[in-house]
Amino acid sequence: MKIIKESKLAGCFLIEPNIFKDDRGTLVKPYHSETFKELGLHDEFNEEIIVTSKKNVIRGLHFQCPPLPQIKVVSCVNGEILDVVVDIRKGSPTYGEWEGFVLNNINNYALYVPEGLAHGYAVLKDNTVVCYKMSNIFSADLDGGIRWNSLDIDWKISNPIISEKDKNQMSIDELDSKFIFKHE
């Protein structure tokens, strides 16, 4: 397992997991606590979810506010997504900027998303399965989001399928972020 790309958004990393192949198939290990420790990444996750979506769905852009912000490790088990992160940390030199990464079951990459980044993805293939590990358990009271189309993100989808909740999120311009950029 190794970091193959550091995002322009501080603390966000694209990770190439250990992959083992033989005549039976493939084993992918997107998370290993000791390796995360060695890489200097958060290594304790308290909740995991698996989401199945059809093509053209956009989910996000979501975050969980302090005092229980979430660090996420996202991987695509089947299909393909454009995984997008947006910096919402006050004082960050990249506040309001976004970056996208293609995750699929061919490259098997995982995306490490630190607290203070809004996260979402566009589903590019039918029957896509996405797995998230999260550092803190979901709290409805701290759940937040910004509207998917309030930034100039090229989602690679012309007619997206979006939940009512995501359609009604605030714009990035309306956001009063509770996240503060921590200078390293």
C-alpha cells in the first residue's frame, strides 16, 4: 500500500492498495491500520457503509461538522465513480477549490479524505458499489452539505439523478464552515 498522489487539497491522498492476484481471482486490501500509521494517516475507523448506485447518480457534497467530523477512506468495489472533494476549511489557501479522482474496480484506488473536505461522487457505471470507512459514527445533528452544482465541477454526467436532500443543500457561498485550516 502506498500513496500515489497527494491532492492539491492538503491532507487528501489517493492510495494504491496492496493487490494479490492468482488463478482464483483478486484480493484487494484498501485499508491496513499499521500501514496507515506508517504513512502518518488516521488509522481508527468507527463506521463503514456500502452504497450501491445506478449510473448517473450524484451523491453529495457531504460533510459532518465538529465536534464529530469524519475522516473517510472511500473505495469503489464494483463499477466506477468520479470521486470529488471540496475544501471547506476557513483559512485554507485552497478554500472552495475541488479535485476529482476516478475510482473503480480496475485501479482499486482508495481516497483518503480528511476532515474539512466536503465529499461526493458521480456514478459512471451501472451497479456501482462504493465502500466508505469513517472515523466517527454518523450524527444527523452534525450532518452538513453543499449543493452539488454550486461550484464549477465537471461531474461527467449530463442528466444526473439527485436526491431531494442533495438538491436542497446550501450553495458554497452560503456556507458558514465550522472547519478551520490547520497549518502543518
